Amino acid sequence: MGNPNFDTDLDAYDIPTVCRRCRMGREFVYGAIRRGELVARKFGRATRMLRSDYEAWLRAAPTMGHPEAEPASNGGSVPGAVIKHRRNRLNPGGSR
């Protein structure tokens, strides 16, 4: 695997490069493509994401815990994303 810093001169990224740069798994990236959150383009059998689409996808991710963070143009959420909260097994009622 290459260094993600060397990918900055590329105009389009393949799936392994996107996974490496955002430190997400292949299935997560393909899921984002299927849900329409990450725009992918086909060049024959090759799947590529334009750098601008990849960066927009990163910016569209919801922010957490930083009220001064600048929200994305779509309100800071990824279209169709559902944030699931894990129930505390030791305290199922949720009160602290």
C-alpha cells in the first residue's frame, strides 16, 4: 500500500485508494456508492471517484461534538444516512 500523501496529485481515485485515504473498509465505501452518498464513475470495468466527489463526500459526513464546526451545505448529514445509537447493555433504560 502506498502513502496517502502521494495520492494528492491524482484526479480520480480507485476503491483501494479511497479505502486507504479515509481508513474505511471496502464494503463501507461500496455501501456509500450504492446509497448515492459517494459518486462513482465507471471507465470500462474500472470504478473511479473524482477527487472533488471524494472530498465532497468527506465534507458531507455529520460532525460530532463540535458545535462551532461548520456544517455541510446539506445540514451536516449524509443523504439517507441513519445514525444508530448503541444501547448501553449495563443500563438499558438509558438514564445515567
